[in-house]
Amino acid sequence: MVRQIGDLPHALTHGDELEARLAGKRPAVFLDYDGTLTPIVERPEDAVISERMRESVRELAARCPVCVVSGRDRPVVQELMGLDNLIVAGSHGFDIWSPDAGTIEHEASDGTFGELLETVKARLHEVMDPIDGALVEPKKASVAAHYRLVSEAEREKIKQVVDEILAAHPEKLKITPGKMVYEIQPKIDWHKGKAVLYLMDALDLNRDDVIPLYVGDDVTDEDAFRALDGRGLGIFVGRADDPEVGERTTSADFILNTVEEVATFLDSLAR
């Protein structure tokens, strides 16, 4: 069900409602990284998980399956988390790894798009490197163009080069908008939602006694909320009055306002 973010019940203050949905089931928890396990920061390299949050995730992962699903590259997420008992789906679910199975192959993981992404990266660098505050972030299965620190006057240049790249490769590339970032990806029918559903099957979690929970804050997390609609629970992280949220609608079921509330919620699941 799609609704306004401001209409979502709070996952902590509506605990009875949430507990009723979880009753008699084992949770399988899927977590975004940026904006969920760490606050949104000006530069991606500054998004370092707190010890309190790391311990909350560690405790929960000892009790139920926990997967971090991130747009970042998988090895980067693993290094940032510093935990060896997590499933990690990096690059928006293109690159999946579990402690038991190692790398998990799927229909979109053959990686035949590397040369095209190198071309994209080179063109973005050409235009964005002279722009103060602009950042090109190459990843295994995408290239991100960050403009959070770019002046309003210069942001149009970044939009123009992104549009130019997409127009040059309309059958091969797509754009995934995020918070102050354009993510240019191969035009493959694969996203965080498909990754979550694939993992549910691959890890034998697609059972009546398991309920998946997805916690995330970004536009890309909506794919996962939609995938679990009617099957699990989606929890949006953020505030309805945040200018970056604006008039967005969501397929999530509950809301948590801050990263600190996410840690409190994970602690409650671990008990």
C-alpha cells in the first residue's frame, strides 16, 4: 500500500501493532547502510558506523539472519561494518555474499558491463572534476555522481552530462536517483527488491515462519518496500518534514525518524 510518509505509524511508539505483525515468526532483517545505519554525511567516506550501532547489528545477527543491502560496493560495506556474521548485498544487490555460501551468483551478476561503466566514469570525471564539491564514485555495477556539496548554479551541469550519457546509451544504461546523487547503472531488471526476494529463496527464508523486515531511507529502498508489500514489513528512516523527503510517498509500513532510533529498534528485535 502506498501512503504519505507523514502518515506512517512510528515503529517504536506503535510497538504493539508491530509485535502483532511479528507474532510467531522469525525475523529476517535487511538493512540499508547510508542514512539507516549511519547518518547521511557530505562525503561518502565519512559515513562511519558507530560502535553502538555495530554492536546492535552484531547482537541481532547472532539471533536471526541480517543482511546489509547497499548501493556501495560489497567489500567497502564489509570493511565499514567490521562484522563477519552478516550477509552483504552490495552495488544495489548486484554483488551478494554470505558467510556460509560465499559469493552468491544470480541472473544479473555476470559483470559484462565493465567497459561501458569505464566510459561513463571517464565522461563524468571530464565534466565534474572542475566543479567544486562534485564527486564521482565508481562502483562495481554503477557510477555515482554526487552533487550534495555543489552550488545550485553548478548542479545543472551535472544533470546535463548525466542526461547526455543516458541519451548516448538508451538501451544499455538507466539512472537511479538518490539523495543528492545520480546513480548510473546498466539497464538490467535488477534492484534492491529483487535482491531481497532472491536472497529469501537462496537462503531458504521463504517460509511461513519467517517474516522479512527491510529498513531503509532512500529512493532505491522503495523497490524493497514494494517487493515485501503483503509479505513482510518495510520501515522508512527519516522525517516527513525533511526537505529531501518532500512529498514522497512510500510503500513502507512504519517509520523511524533517526539512526539512533534504528539502533533502539534493532535492540528490541534482538531481545
